[in-house]
Amino acid sequence: MAALVAGVQYGLTSHGQFNENKSLIFVKLTDSAIRAIEEYLKNKVSQFLINFI
């Protein structure tokens, strides 16, 4: 599970062109939301591998 450590300063860099029309929004996800996203991505990769073979 992904987690940020308290007391550590984090930054964000942008590679490529930055468009001023875009907004950056930080959100704090619940544990269940993070697990749901991780499960979705795991299934997506598995499905890709099944279709690739």
C-alpha cells in the first residue's frame, strides 16, 4: 500500500510541456479507495497479459 511519511517534504516535477490550463489537485484517499484502485490496476494488467498471450 502506498503511503506518505509524516514530516517529509514532497515535490512534483513536470516533464514535457506544462499547460497553464491544467490544475493540480491533491486528494487524500481512504484506505479502501487506495485498495480499490490497486485492485483495478492489478486486474487491468492481468487482463492485458491474458490478451497479449
